[in-house]
Amino acid sequence: MITLDLIRDIASWLLFILGGAGVVVGAIGIVRFPDFYTRLHAAGITDTAGAELILLGMILQAPSWLVVAKLVFIGFFLFMTSPVSTHAIAHAAWVVGLRPMLGADLKREGDEP
Amino acid sequence: MVRTIVLAVALAGLWLLLSGYFDKPLLLGFGAASVILCVFLAHRAGVLDFEGVPTGLMPGVFIYWWWLFVEIGKANFIVARQAIAIEPKLSPKLLQVVSPTKTNAGLATFANSITLTPGTVTVDLEPGYMVVHALTEALADEPAIMDMGRRVAALENGGDA
Amino acid sequence: MMFAVATAAILVAMLLALVRAFAGPTLYDRVLAGNSFGTKTVILIGLMGYLTGRPDFLDISVLYALLNFASTIAILKFFRYRTLSISLEGPSADAPKFEERDVE
Amino acid sequence: MSLLAQLPVIPIIVPLVAAPLAVLMPAEKMGGRIPYIWTTLIAWTVFAACVAIFYSVATVGPISYHLGDWAPPIGIEYRIDLANALVLTLVSGIGALVFPFSYESIRSEIDPRQINLFYAALLICMVGLLGVTITGDAFNVFVFLEISSLSTYALVAMGANKDRRALTAAFNYLVMGTIGATFFVIGLGLLYQATGTLNMADVKFQLAGDNNRMVEAGFAFIIVGMGLKAAMFPMHLWMPNAYAYAPSAVSAFIAATSTKVAVYVIIRFIYTVIGADFDFASAAFAWLIAPLAIAGMFFASIVAIFQSDVKRMLAYSSVGQIGYMLFGVSFGTEQGLAASLVHLFNHGLMKGALFMAAAAVMLRVGSHACSGYAGLAKRMPLTAAAFIIAGLSLIGVPLTVGFISKWQLLSAAFDSGRPWAGFLIVASSFLAVIYIGRVIELMVLKPAPENAPPIKEAPLSMLIPMMILVAANIYFGLNTELTVDLAERAAHALMGAGR
Amino acid sequence: MTGAEIANAGLLIDLSLLTMLVLVAYVMVRSRQLFAIVMLSGIYSLLSAAFFVSLDAVDVAFTEAAVGAGVSTVLMLGAMLLTTRREKPIIAGRSPVAMLVAVLVGAALIYATLDMPAFGDAASPANSYMGEVYVERTAKEIAVPNIVTAVLASYRGFDTLGETMVIFTAGLGVILLLGAGSARGGREVSDVEDEDAKS
Amino acid sequence: MSIEHLILRVVIKIMFAPILLFALYVQFHGDYGPGGGFQAGVIFAVGFILHALIMGLDETKRVMPIGVLKWLMVIGFLFYAGTGVATMLLGGNLLGYDAIDPASTHHAGQHWGILLVEFGVGMAVASTMMMIFYHFAGREPEIRDEDW
Amino acid sequence: MDLVAFLAERYNYWIFIVLMMMGLYIVIARGNLIKKLIGLNVFQTSVFIYYISIGKITGGTAPIYVAGDMERWAHGAGHDAGHGEGAAHGADALPGKDPLGAGALHADETLQGDFELAGNDLSTLTGEAHGAPDTQAVHAAPSDGVNDLLAAPPLKIEDHASAVADAAHKAAEVVYSNPLPHVLILTAIVVGIATTAVGLALVVRIREAYGTIEEDELEAIDNVAEFGETHAKGAAA
């Protein structure tokens, strides 16, 4: 029993650290990246790797099946909605005419309105 | 009718998962009533169609998801490295992808999968193709994306056949 | 302890997202930051449940995830169509075209 | 369970149930009469219940009703003593008159499709005010205050069909009212933090004369918050426009009731909740309430003189009259309090009558401008007579209620050793002579404009309630037993609870 | 994990959330883009709701999230679509007055805090009197696990009746202001009762 | 059917029924965990708001007509007030739920009372919120472009 | 009590004050009507934070009974003894601690208060309300009806420093935060959203009628229109 708990703890530690790192790195990306479209990708890290890994870590530590079920539901919900939100924002910007920086030199091509 | 039953069963399962009270008949009764009400409203709202309840996709979707998780993990790593690199080497690129999928639900799944994978975001859907924004040249790997598309298409076939 | 570490990470990330929400420069950056902020809050609430020893209140997290989504969609319609009432099913041609680069 | 035991909730629960039902009634059938008759009947029922409560309180003693069968500090309590019974009767009485009164006026000012909603909102406004008055629970005051405020915002904005300034007036009212309500909530929070309870009487019991900074600040916040709602002098900015541009019937109702209720809440909190025997309370009387009351009495009356719109003039006069009430409270004596209560009641009667007359003029002449009142004594003699009598009452001419309340205030001032206060009251009454006299002069002495179309007297549905109110103005001016004696008893009970 | 650690973690969360709240509020004061402000007010709600969770007020957090981040954001967006999206420059001369009022109110409250019981004090009058009575009696008299629901719907059920009336009144007010029969710029408001929608 | 918003449409169609179910779950588990009528009503309304955002307001009005909402608003409130009146008729005070089932030692009356009033709150709040949304979203804007 | 502790015990309140001041400042200083409403929201939300801060108990948990704890409360505190026993229970769970600092403000008087209410249980309370001569029960005596109804239960003596969260699983030591402020704030939140909705509707109407929602411009338009003429709807739109 103790070993099982220990394994569980180690696994959650790992997941939390990975997930936490993902969340922070994603946030750093959101701040650092040069334009809106590149920031979208950084936000993607938080939404997928960060959030889901932490949720997984929490699932491992869950005291009851009910909590597991709810965490799975949240994970599923994020999994379904986060790409949609990302796409929605990106699409809105795209349609309005915000053009991405492209290429290694990060030039905007369609800079006219 | 099949969709109605599938939705009802799924909702009933969801209720039990959320509620966690299996021994209170009152709550179970409310659960049943709620499921019926939800199915009725869903029917009325016109979401009980091939898009809203994609029964066609369901059977193989879990295997696909597992594959997707791995892909997401890999992509995450690449993007994260750029985010914390002292000098990020970004070379964003737009590419047009022709989706191999046939159904709308499949197309949506494909587009979502692209967005979910960090480094690529579906920016626009047009009839016939979609516009994808990729963070670096390496991530704008069209064959890999098409591979994903084929997997989704395979899901559709598996379900419908 | 592990929950505290994860919480700390989330809090740091929230602060960073907030920086982007403040700085802009385009409105879409703000929306993106706001959306990302919402996701982090979802996780934070879950973690706080563990920290206080009562992880049974995850309903709040579910609700957050849901509302975050809903408001992002509303914002999309806000920008794209300038109305909340139009259907997204019809042809997109009737949408008012406006070209705007909202850079502060 | 007998009806009598449930009497205290009847005035609240009946309109609460009736208002949503009014929403469902057809608006346009029979010229909107269905919701009108329904809400009028309800208003009368409520009035009857309030009178019964008043009678019961006056003869037997205070009523305590436990909502949900939970004993007071745990549950919410309705606690009715003479002070609330008086205000209850005033509010429901005005309601019982305004509802039948409103029909013609509303039909000319409101879109026919909205009549049912309008009456529902008016009923909700009334129930909110009643709920504020009747309750013995501090937080319940806030809830019902917001019910009445929210409906008032919408009702005031309904005046936009005539004049779009109603919208900005309503918005300003909303902002100020919400700030006021939030201040009130902060004050409640402070009191709660100091005592751990929300029941008014229990707060006082827990405080037991104990004084600390939380209570002081809480007291200040409650006074300021309610002062905003009551249009106490420097916080009255929302009020003139709101009254001036609201639909006439709405002005008549809220002018006669809503600020009075807010003043009542101030009194209630000073005496029942905090207790006037705290040092800071008397300091507040001397340095905050009294100066503001005096400033209001003079400033608002002077501004009223220069108004060209009769409703605005009346609104400014209300600000001044609120000053009288608070001035009476600030004496800190039983007599001053009694005078305030009497004036609160009487002022409801006179302002109600004045605004009703203004509504009748609005219906026939189509304007609230002073110029429209020229020669009115010939054109609409009964309405003009009503206006004149109520106006004289506002000035404080003997044989009217206005005289009674001024007299009470004066004697309270002298008895409490403030002869200067008596002088101030008399002086500011002269200002009322000027602004009311101006309108009376217009009506009686000036001829009607030559191109004025001939107009009829106001319809009976308006005249009768107006006349009843005018008669009340005179009756309570002659028979002071009901008001003065009871107000003295009420004041005694309020002050007595303070010791 | 020891109690002290939990307390520290709690303090950390509290402080960082409060710091972010202040930051958001400050930027809201400064910013002039209405849209950004609406979005920030959504974030403000989320943050305060997270703060409520850390103060054990799960029901409140639930509601605040639903209302602040959900409904009111959507309503604000809807209203902005019907009005404007930008704020004009600040009116000169009002800020000092506003500052004065705000500082006065703040000073009064800070004065009050000097006598307040410590934050989190179980023996403060607020927490040891009625609050505790409810905790004790709910189990005996109502027997539902959620004490907040018990107090909300039974002990103080009448407040909640009022609350429902408030919401009803708000709906009524909005219908009166924006619904059929309300005046409007140039055109009549279309009669969007059911006939219209059913077609 | 335009393909431009396919992703949104598909996902929201999939999520619609679960959101409503979640709302009802919150409604009926208010006794056991956080939540209750008000929160449930808001979530329920959010479900329909999402529907309106994607499928268009007219379609949502077809699903949930304004006339029905008006009735639901009233009925929801009357559920609450009616419970109070019923307890009065049964011999208690207003909202004294013990009168519903006075004999019970397990507080059945309280349970029923709370359940009923919470249900009323949920119904009233959901319909009112939808009503408010309809009125904001359904009003035609007349906006000058420079304001935008 | 030293300064650091004093600060640490009140920082919540002070931050609430800062937030509230910012909200109030927005409401008064800004001319845009929508922004005013947002300011009102901030103002109200900060008040919510204040209330919730009042109800927090260090080491407490959300006021939802943990599994099994409800039965303990229901049976642990007997029917006859009422709160008296509840207090005794609290005292002997953690003996020998004094109520802390400022919190003991009312300790003396409440402990000396009379315990009539505390002794009542549900049956006597309802019995009183349901009793046969109803009117008599409902009409309390005019003057002294207050004090005997309202008596304070004794202060519960609780050591909050050692009540830790993992105790949540041991029912005997659970401390619940105060539910009452939560209830009040739930109501206040609803009032807040209702006000916001009506306010926004008004703003929409103002925009349609005046063509602007800036307060100074509105005032200017109104001042022009002040003399005599009443405006037809939408003249400026």
C-alpha cells in the first residue's frame, strides 16, 4: 500500500511540475512572442499540456470517484472548448484583417487595412 | 431515433457521474426528468443531427484521441522550447490544407485537432480548404497534418460503414 | 505541497497573462489573454479545493470553463458581426465588412 | 390558522403574487382596463390590511411576525410598532388612491402595449416600499429597497415617451440610488461585524450601549446611504429631474412615499438599531444632520422659487421638506421625533395631492411648465382648488395638515431649547409662500393665454382620489388625534426602546 | 502538509489574488477602451470569485462567476453593440471631486478597521453568534448538508423571495425599456411577441 | 450552410445538451453542494445564449419563444411565492416549510420547501436572464461608424 | 499586539477599501455611462469581498457539512441542552485557550446574557408560533417584547490556529466558515446584476434618444433644450 501511494505521489509530483512548467512557459510565451498569431500558439500550451497535465495530477490525488468524474468532465470540456475558443479568436482577427507576421524575419505582408 | 437514444444515454451517464448519489431515489428521479427535458430541448433546438450528436465518429474516437495526445505532447515540447529560448527562432507560416474528411463533424474534429496541437492554429475555414497558421517552418509540416486528417477521415469511414 | 507548487505556477502564469491583457496591443491579444486567464482560473479553483482539503467543489471549475467559453464566443460575434442576434449558419456575405486594426 | 395571525404579511404577499399575474394580463384589450382594475383592487386590499394592522397595533401593541416560523434573530422578523404602522398606512393609502387615479393619465403617457407591465411595476414599487417599512430585519430592508428602487428606475424612464430627459434622470437616479444602497450595505456589514446579527432589535441588544469605531462608521454609512435615497440635501441631485420627467402618476406615487420611507428608515436605524444615546449619535445630530437639514430647507426652497416647471418646483420643495423632517429628528427629543413623524405623514398627503393636481393639468394642458397654469382657476376649477389647498397646506396655513406639522416642529424646537430653530422653520416657510404663491397667483389672477384651446375639467377617476387626498389634508389638520397622538406614542416607543 | 504550511499557502493565494485584483482595477480606472474595460471587468469577476473560493465561500464564488464573468459580460457586450465602443476623454474638473469622495469614504472605512476583529477570527462577534447558530441548527432542524442553502432558502427564505422579485423586476424593467412599445430612435420597435418568432 | 463557422457550430451543438443537464444538476444538488436555483438558472440561460449566438436569435426564439418565457418568469416566481402561501394555508407562517409535513421527524417539510422554492428561483432566473438577453440582442443597432 | 500582526490581520479589509475607492472613483469621475456602470460593478464587488472576509474563519472550511458531520451536529448537541451543550463540546475539544484579542469584545456580556432562546429547540419555537391563541402569541408585549426573545448564545471558544485543513476528514474537529455573509452576498450579487441590466437598458435608450452616452454631451444637449420645448423622441439620432 505504501509503495502504491508513493508511486502515486511521485507521479502526481511529476505531472504537477510538468503541467506547472507548461502553464508558466505558455504564459511566458504569451508575453514574449511578437505578434498575435504567434501568441495563440503559446496560449495553446497552457490550454493543452499545462491544464490537462495538472488535471491528470489532480485525478491521481482524488479522494473519491466523484472527484475523478468531475475532473474528467472538466478535462473533456477544456479539450472540447479550448481549440474552439482559440480558433474563434484567431478567426475574428483574421476576418477583420489582422495579418500575421510571416517568415523568419517576421514581416507582416498584408499590412494594409 | 438512434441519436436521441445515444444522447439520452450519454446524458444519463453524465448525470450519474456528476451527481454521485445512486441511493437517493428522489435525485435519480430528478435525473431522469432532467435527461428527458434536456433531450426534448435538444430536439427542439435542432441539435440532434449529424453535427450535434456525431454518432458516426464515436466508435474510433478514443483511439484517435490517444494518438492525438501523443502528438500534442510532442508539439508542446517544440513550442515551449521556443517560448523560453533566449532568442526564439520563429518563422511563422501560413499554409492551406485540403481536408480529406467528408462530414462536417469530421472536418470540425480535424480543424480542432490542428488547433489543439500547439504550433498550428486553424485560422479560417473556406469551402474546400482551410488556412492554418504555423509557428515555425518545422511545425508547418504538411504531410504530418495530412496524416492527421487521414486518421480523422478513417474515423468517419469506420463509423459510417 | 505539490498542490502549492502547482498553485504557485498557476498564479505566476496568471500574472503574466494579465500583463498581456493590460498591454494589448490589439484587442485580440486582450481577448486571448483573457481566455487564457480563464483557463488558468479553472485549474486554480480545482487546486484550491485540494489545498483546503475539500476537493468536492469542482462544479465551480466546470462552470468557469463553460462561461469562459461562452463569453469568448460572444466576443467573437461582437467583433465579427457587430450584433449578437445574427445566425452563424447563413452565408457569411451579409456580415458587415469592416476593416479595423485596433491598435491602441 | 386564522387570517388575523397572518395579517402582517398580507400587505406584502398579496401584491407580490398579484404583480406577476398583472404581467400576464392582456395590455390592449378594453383599453388596458384589466390590469388597471386588478392592481387597483389589490392596492385597496393592501390598504385595508394596513389599516387593520394599524388598528391592531394601536389598540393591542407591537406585532411580531416570524417569517418561516423561525424566531427572530435566526429568521426574518416583521416587527410592526406604531411608527411603521403609520408609514405603512401612508404608503398603502397613497397607493390605494394613486392606482385608481392613474388610469387616464397613464393612458395618455404610456404606450398601450405596456400598460400591464407598467401597472405590475407600480405594484412592485409599492410592495418594495411596504416591505422596507414593515420589516424588522436590517438586510431585508436592503432587499426590498432594491425592489422598489429597480421598479422606480424603470417607471421614471417611462416618462421618455413625453420627454427624453426622463432617461437621463432615471440613469442618474440609478447610479446614485445604487451607490446609496451599497453604502447602506457597507454600513450593515460594519454593524454585523460588530454585533453578529442582522435583526434590528437584536443589533441594539447586542450593542448594549457599547461603542466602537465600527458602529460609528456603520452608522455614518447607513445615514449617508439612506440620505441618498431620501434625497437629503447635498445628495438630492438625482431627485428633481426624476420627479419632473417621470410619468405624472408615478411622480405622484413616489413623491408621496419613497423619500418618506427612506427617512423612516433613517429614523428607525437611529433609534431602534443604534440607539440615540450614543455620544456619536448626538454629535451626528448636532454637526451633520441638523446643518444639512437646515441647508436643505433653505437652499432647496430658494431653488424651487426659480423653477419654471411645476413638477421640478415641487421636487425641490420635497428636498426642503425632507430637511424639516430630519431637522425634527436632529433635536434628539421625543417631541422632535414625533413632529418628524407627523410631518412625514402629512407631507405624504400634501405632496401626493399636489402631484396629482399636476398630473391632471398635464393630462389636460399637456405641460408641466408654469405658463400652462395661467388662468387655471377658471379652466379647471376643481383641480386648481385642489392644488391651492394642498399648496396652502405645504406652506403651513392653519386648518391644514401643514400647519399641524409646522406647529409640532416649532413647539418641539422651543421645548428643546432651540428658539433659533423655530425661527429658521418659520423663515423657510416664507420661502414656500413665495414658490407656491407664484403658482397660485398664476392660476387665480392671470388670464388664460388667448389662443389656449378650451379644456375640460379632469375626469372623475382623477378628481375623486385627488379630492379624497385634499380632504385628508384638511381632516388631519382638524382632527389631530390620529396623527399627532399616535406619532407621539410612536416616538415615545422608539425613544423608550432607546433607554 | 502541516497547518502552518496550509496557512502560508492560503496567505500566498490571498495576497496574489488581491494584488491582481488591485492591478486590474487600476488598469480599469486608467484605460479608455470600453471593450478592454468590459473584458477586464470579466477578469475582475473571475479573480474575485477565485478569492471567494479561497475564503470558503463556494456558493458565492459560483454565483459571482456565473453573473460577473458570464451574464454581465454578455449584457455589456450587447449594450455596447447598441451604443458605442469608445470612451471620450476624461472630463476635466471632475476627478478631484471624485477623488475627494473616494478618499473620504476610504478614510471612514479605514477608521472603522482599527476596531475590527482580526481577519479570520473565530471568536469575533460576527462569527461566533448567528453564523455559528446556523451551523449548529441546520443539522438539527433542516438536515441538508449545504448550510448556505439552508439559510438561504429556509432561515432567510424571505430575503430570497425578495431576491427573486428583484430579478423579476429587472426583467420587467428591461422589457419596459427595450421591449415592444418602447420608443426608439427612428423606427418603431418590432412587436417581437411570439407570433413573430414562431413564423 | 456556411462552412466558415463550422467548428463553432459543431462544438456548441455537441455541448448544448450537456450544458443544460449541468444546469439541472446544479439545480437539484443545491442541497448537497454549492449551487442552487439562481446559479442553475444562469447556467441554463447561458446554454440558450450560446445557442442564440451560433444559431441566431430568431432560431432560439423559435425554440424558446418570448411568450413562453414570460409565462415561465411568472410561474417561476409564483412557485416561490406560492410555496409561501401554501404554508400559510397549511397553518404555518409564510415560508414556514415545516407546515408542509408537520409529522415528519426527518424534516421532510423543510426538504420539500427548499426544493420547491429553489426550483422556482431557477425557473424565474433562467427565463428572466434569457428575456433580458433577447431584448438586448434583438434590438436593432443604429450606430454611426465613427463610434465603432 | 505588534504592528505586523495588526497589519496581517487587516490587509484584506484595506485592500477591499482600495478596490472600493477605485470603483467609486470610476463612477463619479468618468462620464461614459457604460463605464459608470462598470465602476458600480467594481464598487459592489469590492463590498462583496468585504462581507466574505468577515465570515472567514482561519482554518475553517466551506459551510457545507463534510460527510458524516451533519449527523454529529444533529445528535451531538442534544435537544434539550441546545446550544449549551454545543458550547461545552467546543470548549472541551480544545481546552484551555482564551478567545483572542479584539474578538473578545462582547465576550463578557454575551456570556452573561440570558439563555432563553439558546435553550429553545425547534419544537418550542414552532410551538410558540403555532400555539392556540394565535393573536396573543403574535402580539408581543409593547415594551419588553424585545429582550426576552433576543438572547445571545454563549461564545464558543475555539482555537483557530490549530484547526488545520486535514482535520476536515476528522469530523470531530471541523470548523465551518460563517455561512451568513455568504447568504447575504448571494442576494447582493443578484441585486447587482439586476441593477446592471436595468442600467444598461437605460444606456441603450439614452444612446438612441440622444446619440451619445457621454455625460457632458448629454448635459450640453439638455441645457440647450432646457427652455420650454419638450423634445420629440430621437431628435438627435
